[in-house]
Amino acid sequence: MVNRFIKKLLWFIALNLLLAILLLLVISIKGPNFRKTDENTEASLAAIPFNRQFDFTILGTSHAREFTRSGNKPAVESILNKRFWNLSKGFGHGGLISSITAWDLFNERNNHAKKLVYFLDPWTLCYSIWNEENYFLEEEPLKWDILNNAIKNNASIPTIANYIKSKFKPSYFMTKPLANQRNNKLSDTFNASKADKQMKIYYPEAINPKVLDKYEQLFLAFTNALHKKGIELIVIIPPTLLNKEPGFEPIWKFVNTIKTIKVFDHSNTIRSPIYYYDISHLNSNGIEYYTRNYLKPILAD
């Protein structure tokens, strides 16, 4: 009697598992099927091409994503006279774990770049909520190489579960290419209350030195791997209208101890609101201004 129950239970589990796999296969086939690039989608992992050569790549958060949003990429490439691919992730999904995942996938797909520009927001090295516990796969379609690289780089079980669960949402099937209209929005003049609110999002609690050290060591391992491959890593603290962040001092001190990389603090370089569309993100004029005056000299051969 017990054996019969166990057999029925196993058959039930196997059947439901098979149905789930078939459903996921259908979803992976029937999901948004437009050709994704770093300009027209926030699914930046899926957009990574195959067998391409670039002068440099970009990693980071939404501050870095702006270089290809709003039709900004052609202007940036024209100013620099260089070709690049943007691996960064917006919407708070650009932590260190997701950045390393993106870089691994970029290489796994047999792409190459001479330099890597990492726009490093200090808060991304301070908390697990921006790393293992971050739902950075939410925008991505179901792809084995994406899943494999995320698991390999220590994405949490909730993150993986969310990756699968998010594909059952109607909004996923309704995803369309991003518009490429120029972003001419202007930020208000500096607003202290908005700055404080944004800072509390980035830094929801006091920084734990042990957690900070954990991500610093992971970042150091990443830089060492790049150095061994002969890839030049350029680390930039991106410009914002925010004041110095709680994580700035320890992160700035840390990156300056790494002798194999170049580091630049651009956090306070652009203070005019006319170059921003909110408290911390550059608009299209801001991206062009920054590229011409700050990024171009750094990338000059």
C-alpha cells in the first residue's frame, strides 16, 4: 500500500515537472522576440552579441546604462571615434554580481574588447541586496547561458526563482523595444530632500565592514583575472548631483590600493542641473558633455 502511494507520488511529481519544463520551453520561444541590442532593451544580458570585437566595454548601474539609452550610443561613439558595448544594468540591477555575470557571458559568447570601463557606484559593494539577493535577471528572457553564468557567480536561490517566475507575468510578453528619442528632460535645481531620499535607497542601513570586505575581495579577484588576460580596467566613480556618499571614502581608498587599474573620481565633476534629468542621471546633453570632456581624454590611445 505504501509502495503504491510512493509510486503515484513520484509519477505525479515527474508529470508536473515535465509540464513545467514544457511550459518554460514554450515561454522561451514565445517571449518577446525582437532583436535585442544594448540600445533597445534593458535585458542587457540577452542582448550580448556573439563573436564581436570592440574598443571597450562598459559595466555599471543605470548611470552607465545612459550611454546607450535614449539613442545616445551613436553620439558617444562619434565623439570617441571608438566602438563599444554596454554591459551595464539599470533599475538597481547593476551590482558587482550582475556585472561579473555580464562580463563572463560577454566572454563566453566569444566577444573581445581591449578595455573595460567600470562606472562603479560605491553602494554596489556595500550590500547583498545589490548583489546575491538582487533580482537582476528579471528583465532577461529564459536562456541557459544566462542562468548558468548567474548560478556560477553566486546569484541566490530567490534570484533564480524570480528569474523563472517573472516569465509568467503578462508584462513580460508585452515587452517592446525601447524608444530611442533623445532625453532632453531637465532636473530640478538641487533638492536636499530628494537627495536624502535617494541616498536612503542606495544605503538602507549602516555599512557592515565584513560585508564591505567580502565584496572588495570579490572585486579584487575580478581585477586580477582581467589583468592576467591583458585587459585594461578603468574604474570611474560616476557623476551625480548627490553629495559624497557614505560608501565613497572606503571604496575610493580601496580601489586606489589596486595597482593594476586606473581610477578616476568623477562624482563631483558635473554640478549643473542642465546636464541631468533627475538627481543623479545625466540626460542626453549630459552624456555628450561628459563623454567629450571626461571620458574621451581617458580613452585616448
